[in-house]
Amino acid sequence: MAKFKDHAISAKHLLGYIPEALISNLSLTTKIDHYAKVLHGNKLFYLLLYGILDNEKLSQRTLEDTFNDSVFKVLFNLDEDERVRRSSISERLSKIDPDYFKQIYECIYDQFSSLYSLTEREKYNLIRVDSSMVSETVGKLTEGLDNKSGKKAVKYSIAFDGVLPCQSHVFTSKGYASEDLALPEAVVAHVKKETDHQNIYVMDRGLQSIRNMKTFSSNAITFICRTKENKKFVELESLIQENQDLDLGESNLLKDSKVQLYTGVAVNNKKGNKHFREELVDSPFRLIIVESKLDGKKYWFLSNDFDLSAKEMAQAYRRRWDIEVFFRFLKQELNMSHLVSLNKNGIQVMLYMTLMTAMLVLIYKKANKLTYKTAKRRFSMEVRDLAIALIVVQCGGDPGLFFKT
């Protein structure tokens, strides 16, 4: 089989972490298979997993061909006589309970996150939170956000711990076009799941609402975000010490202060018309302004953390770029830029399956010290050869005679 001598972990080993007992038990204890004749929950799980790995551009038609392929059936021990049509896949995706896939996703995350130590999440426990929009075939979406082009789109908001995606949301309601709604919801959901956490949530310029920042502080949620330049504030105290080194490496420190910020409060005048009145928020925040050595551009950062140094804060924000790279991997290598299903139910299922496939490849990538593209290619090669080996065995042969190990 495809065996890479310098690899510390194989695809076969990682596939063993898929909780088959949970997949089967959920199929039995829930009603997801009540009306399904062929495409049961566990079979759809394996079909989507293999389909995402094996196809450069996934569609319901390619999923139909994949299910009817003998190699797929041998790999996952399915009956050779079973067949499905594209219309059956489409209907199943639109109606199957996405919570079934969510529970499997959370179980796999728990297992894989135990494979790396907390120190590998970095000493600050940074959780990067960001969103990405997908708008392919948007004219056919049953529900979606309106973007600037006038088309409908789907928003994926994901929390990423630096190694694996640890929280995900699908937003199709119009209000969630604003990151000031989507990002706080993603953060709060992760906080509820990970009690007694010491995380710092790092976000880009999507989070701008001072009211949301105040809510974070009230709930002991530590955050760092980039904010708009020239935001109105009142300086309470400068945190720059005498003789402090203002060189932060890639930038110079211009300001590090404890501040109060203004926010707009909606009020109605005597005529009943709504307008916004500026009001000073009583919660203090930390404002850091740095200037890039490369192009002289100034960057403003807000946080409710007063313990880290300014240099550590800047470094933490730079690590936010990891989630941008992760989104690129999802779109370029795992088909997330193409919508296989056009309703929210199916979109949620596809997101969980894409993230589960991503976790397999990411652990493979990390353990074997590979790039994203190489990890996906080699993982797929190993899965293919596992199927070939099973076919050889079923035909009464010895895979060892063909595959040199």
C-alpha cells in the first residue's frame, strides 16, 4: 500500500478513531432511519466522508456515482447490490437530522484533541473565530443572506484552536450578514461547551460593537480584536512604562492605554423618530496602536486583557491568520466553496462532514509534518489503497504480494 516511510501516523490508524459504535447506535436510537430504505445515517456518513476525500468537486451526481462504486462498497463493507439515485441523496440531505452529524463531529473532535497537548494550543489558549461566505449557485438557495451583489449567500462561522476546528455555525438568516451578530454567537456557544476555560478569543475587524465587547467582559470572556482607526475614546491611563522597549518586532508600539469607549444608544425624539446618542461605556478596555515597519500602516487593537504585554498581544493577533489558512484549505481542497445541498439542513450536514474530514487530514498533516495539499493527497492515496487491499483479499489474494511495505 501507499506507505510513506517518514510518516508517524497513517490514514488507516486515523480512520480507526471514527466512533463506529456511536454512528451505529445513533442510527438505532434516533429516528433518522425511520423512512430510509437504503441511505441510512451511517451509510450517508461514510458516503460523504469518502466523497469529500475522493472528488475534486463534489456534487449530488458524483455522490451517486461514488455510492454505486464497488471500491466504496468494499471499503465500508456495504452490500454490492445497493444502489441510490441523485434525487434520493438530495432528499436525504434535506431531511436528515443534522444533530446526528454534530454529535459524531464533537466526539471525533474530543478524541483528536486528546492527541495533542494543551501546550500545542499555545500557552495563551488562543481560539481564532472568523466567518466565510459561500455564494455559488445562490440563485437556487431556499434561504440565504443578502450580500452586496444582491445575491443570496451562506455564512460559515468557525472557531479554530490552532490545530482543529472546535466550533461551527451555519447562518442563512439575513441579520447574520453582520459579523457583530455572527461572531459573538459563535464565541458564546464555544464558551458554553468549554467550561472553566482560559481561552482568549481572537477576531478580526468583524467585531465592532462596543456593547458586545462589554457583554464579553461581563461574562469573563477574554478577547482581542482589530478595530476601526480613530474610534472615539477617553484615555484613563497609559500602560507604557518608562524606558519600555517600543520595538515589537514587525511593528512599533505607539499607544498602550486603558480607555473607555463611546457607543451609540438608540433613543426616540418627541416626534417618535429614532436616532442614536453617544454614551460612554463604563467598562474599561485596552487600546493598543502599533505602526507596521513594512509600510507604516497603523493598526488599532482592542481587548479586555490587561495582563499580557503589548508584544504578546500583537503576536496573539498575528496567530489569527491560522484560521484564514484553514478556510482556504476547506475551500480549495475539501470542496466547501461549492454547495452540494441548497437548504439549511443539508448545508449543516455538509459543514459537519467537511469539518470531520478536515480533522482527519489535519491530524495526519500535523503528525507527519506536511503541507495542507500534500496531506490531503497522501491521505486520499492511503484510503484508496486500503480499498484495493480489501478487494485483493476478497478475491482470495495476498495484498502483500502487490503492495511492498
